[in-house]
Amino acid sequence: MGDEHTSVADQAHTALSRVDSLLKEVESSSEHLLQVTILLADMADFEAMNEVWDAWVPEGHSPARACSEEKLAVSRLLVEFLVSAAKA
């Protein structure tokens, strides 16, 4: 992610768009999510990230999900998503 992604919402949008692309590559979609782990650099960003998440995940297809605060590998990153999905 470039420096233009300064807010957790911007980063979440970018990351989830990338997840969509990767799911499509393996013939899956966000309707087939099994589990998602969300790592936040600061739990104070949970609400902003969750608004993006709620708009992205299809209604009725929310997977098992965990969210925690972690020191991320790159200091400019505010959020990371670890996704497991079934093939469509």
C-alpha cells in the first residue's frame, strides 16, 4: 500500500479489494469465506474498520471472525486481513 492510504478505512478498502481479486483468482468469492482474522495496529480503529467490513461482506455470509491489536510488520500499515475461503 502506498503512502496515500493514511486512514484505516482507506487501507481496509484497499485490502478488501485485493482479497476480492485473490478470491476471484481461485474461483471463490466473499460469499464463501470460512474464517477471517483482522489485525489492527490500534484497536481504537475498530469502528472505522468495521464500517468498511460490514459494507464489504455480503449479508448472510459473515464468516467466523477474530480481531486483535498487533504490532504490524510495517509501521505505516494499520490493518491486515487473514482470509480462509472455500472454493465456489
